[in-house]
Amino acid sequence: MAVVTHALGRHVALVGFMGAGKTTLAGKLGDALARPVVNVDEEIEARLETTIPELFAARGEAAFRAVEAGMLGELLERRHPLVVDTGGGAAAFPDNRALFEQEAFTLLVDVDVETAWTRCRTTDRPLAQDESAFRALYARREDAYRSVAAATVGSDDLDGAVLAAAGIHYELGALDRLGELVPGDGPVALVADSTVMGIHGPRAQEALGDRLASTHELPAGEAAKQLAVVERLWGELRL
Ligand code: S3P
């Protein structure tokens, strides 16, 4: 299944390694998108009236993973879109990843292993008690995070997170990669106002290659914000 490319009407799931700053970004993103933020670990702690370190110690990691998977399922099933702040291991398991792919726009909060270890080494996180095990876990999980995420941001990149959630992709050179960046492999209609089309249209057309089904130029500026313009576009689009 392809990853969901925007969060319009969907949950945003933040994934990433321990110490990435998921919780910090989740709070800000919840404010920016006017959505409730739910922290999966906190939900588990409240439900079981225990702490994550106690749960690991008393019942082991496997028991924690079962509870975590159940909680993820419960939260992502909710209809009202949330920002779901997951624990660092959530995206490491295929069943959870399938759930993310089905129910959420998944955003990777990226961190390098040095920073992660500096942030976590003095905490009581059960999987951050031994440096070499921590580093090995980081290396093992990297691919899993990237495979499930539609976009990647740093924890201080609120703007990047908001744009990504809206399905907006920006990076240097993105225009030349339009053909691969537009989701799926079906036909694409290129729509732009006359100014943008004049500057970037040919490059965008070339980048879309065989996928380009049609090109539609709108008047520049305020003139485009008319029902008649929308009606014409609607009539022209053949997708
Ligand atoms: C874990 C990360 C923790 C917490 C638990 C396991 C992991 O969450 O869920 O200690 O396996 O990486 P944070 O990523 O919020 O630290």
C-alpha cells in the first residue's frame, strides 16, 4: 500500500527514534492544525496506571508492544483527526506500519544518533540504558521509519510539518522530480497561473513526461479567484 501523502481529514502520526523531539513537535503541530494531540505512551500509562519503565520491568518488552499495538489501533480508529505522538518503537513493527499506512499521514521526526543518545542517556527509558544497544537499535530501525513516512522533518521544523501535512512538498530541485513526487502513477493535470506557468511551466511539463495529461493556465492574481474560472477549469479537467 502506498503511503498517504497529506493529512487533510486524517490523523497525523509522528514516528521517529527516542529523543527525536516527537512530543515537542506534536504539541506545536496540534496547536497549528487545531487538533487534539495524543501521546501513546501517556495513554498507556494512564490506562494501566503504571509507567513505561515499570511496565517493561514487570511484564517485559513483548507485553508493552502488545499494549502499544492495541492502543495505536484504538487511537487511529477514531474519526476525529488527531496528532498521534507515538513511541520510538511503534513504527518498527510491520503490523503497526500497516496501520499507519491505512489510517494516518505519517511524519518522520528525524534525529541523528549522537543527538538522540545525548538526550536519552540520563533518562529512565528502558531501551536507553546501554549506549551500544541504543546505537544498534537506531541502525536497525532507520529503514522502517523511512519506509512508512510520507515526509521527514526535524523537531524544530514546524513549518515543514504543517506544509507536509497539507500535502505540500518543497525542496531544492523538486520541480525536476515532479513525475515521481506526484503520488501514484496515473495521469496528471498541470494547473498554474500565467505568471508561474511562464516561468516554470515548461520545466514542470518536461518533468511530468508521459504522465502529463493536460495543461491549464489560469489568469494571474485576483482575476483567477472567480467562479467562472473554476467552472472553466472543472469543464476542462479530464482525470
Ligand atoms: C521506545 C520509545 C519510548 C517508549 C518506550 C519504547 C522505543 O518512547 O515508547 O520506552 O522502543 O523506542 P519515546 O520515543 O517517546 O522515547
